[in-house]
Amino acid sequence: MSESREFCPRCGDAVPERREPLPGDPRGRDALLCDDCYFEDFELVDAPDRIEVLVCSGCGAVRRGESWRDVGARDYTDVAVDEVAEALGVHVDAEDVEWGVEPEQVDENNVRMHCRFSGVVRGTLRSAEVTVPVKISRGTCDRCGRIAGGYYAGVVQVRADERDLTPEERAEALAIAETYVADQEADGDREAFITEVNETDDGPDVKLSSNRLAQNVATRITESLGGSFESYPTLVTEDGDGNEVYRVTFAVRLPRYAEGEIIDPEDGDGPVLVTSVSGRLRGVRLATGAEYTSEFEDGAAPDAARLGRRDDAAETTVVTVEDENAIQVLDPVTYEAKTVPNPEFVDGDDDTVLAFEHGGEVHLVPEE
């Protein structure tokens, strides 16, 4: 009686009887080969002859596929390791695979990656060593190309209503724009950037990469510094699909009065030191120390006479505290003793106070 055997389809030698392959197991002619024939052409690792990594010379981003990615690398050895790891292929039959890589820095732009692999195939431990040269090439990413070319889609113009911007307002508006754009970049938006900042006598013009970015910057500036903004679109071109492309200017108008200004609402209760213009006009009555609040009407501050700024106040001597309603101080301009209202923010034990003189009248001003 003859015994039923399986034979290698290449050499014809008998092979041990095999179980039926499970779902996902290798099938086909190679799976029927004996071990000698199978390993004759076997390669544990499939490695490319060479890998090229394209790096942006401007920002250091790495080109992967059709996109650029920020990697935050100090050098590109780690990038080379990642690229090699993605490019190498381990044979599908290998199990319990282990591997390591040792980079050899040839020069600034070339790295040799010495890779070692081991894995179990058909119950046999197999190992392989491959060396993959990696070349670091320099180029320019889309983002840096746009910046270099002066590309922008939106503009934020920061101005103030019937006055000049204060240095603090200029600085804060730019800080808001820079911080917001930096946050968008940190969240992975490579298309978020500031192209240019033009400082004009009236205020800064900030050119940004997109209308959405510009609108969000304008919103944040008005939320922090008060005021409002309007948008003015300009048709600049059409895209490849025939859609109209607009460049939008967002005109930010800060409130008529700035924090730190001294104004007279002319309501009979005396001057006010402005402390906030965000949402509404807030301040302190210099005569009493009471809080002052006024709503904006249609985005505009109420009419008031400008008297000066808190920075114009000077330290002067307290002559005597007459009572809870009156205090005598030296006029900071004429040095005459004058009796003025005694506001809540003045401590009766103070020897000196801040005083502001306007039109011959002296007003006390709160400390910072």
C-alpha cells in the first residue's frame, strides 16, 4: 500500500505534511516549497538602494509625500531614521521581528543607516544587515515660498477713533496677532503666518496669510482693546476653477478714549480717569473715587473733553486734610496751597499724592 506524501514543486523532494493554512497565512507556490528551496531566494528585508530627504532651508520642515511637516529636529539624523524605518519592508512570513539602526554621519548632508534585523521564519532564526545611504537635500516649502514672495490674503489695520494709538495699544495689538498666529502654527496649521507688519503714523497694518486668520486677529484685538472692526473685500483674481478670490482688509477702530486718559464727560460730576474701554467705558471719578461707567452707542464712546493723561500727573505735597470731603495740597504747577475734593482713593496718612493740573484746577489721581 503506497503512502500519500507532499513534494516540493521545485526540487521534488518530499516535504512533511502541512496543515491547512489559516486565514491570513501565506498561500501559493512559495508556501509549498521545502525549507532549502524556500530560503534559497529568501530575503528577510527589502531595502531601497538610497533615500533622499528633502528639507526646507527656511523653516526646517521635511517633505513627506505631497506635504511638508514640521519635525522640530535639531539635526536630521532622527528624520533619517524615521524615513528608513518607513521605507524598509520585512518579509511577511517573519515572526518575532527585532531590529536596530546605527546612523553614521558622513557629512552635513549624508548619513549611512546601518540596520540589523532578526526574525523567526519557518521555525528558523534568520538575520540580515543592510546599509541604506540617506541624502539630505535642501529646498523651499510652500509656506516659506509664499512668505518670501510677499503673499497675503487678509490685512488687519489698527487705528483709533479721533486720536493716535498709544504705544501700549500698538504693542498689545501686535502681540495679540503674533500670539494667535503662533498658536495656530503650534496646532499644525502650516498655512498660518504673518507676511509683513507695516508701522504707519496712524497704526500698524498686519498682512496675514488668510482672510480667516485676519478676521480672527481683528476679533481678538477688539475683544481685548475695545472698539469694533469692518471688512472691505477686494477682488484680486480667480482660481483655477473660476471662483473669485478676494483680499479682505479688516479695519479695526479702537475707542475714542484710551486707558489712562483723563476726560471730562461734562455731566457736572468732574473729570474721569479712564481705566478700561473693553465692552464699555469704565473709569474713576477724580473728585470722589467713585466708579464711572458709560455704554458705547453704536460702537462709539460718549462725547467728552480730553484733559490729559495719567502720566501727566505729578507727585505733590499734602498740606493738610481738612475733613473727609476736602484736602489741601500744593498746586504741582504754581506750588500754591489749594483745597480740592478728598476722593476715596487717597489715604489720610499720606504725605504726598499724585495731582493733575488743568486750566488752573487741581485734581488728585489714584496711584497705579
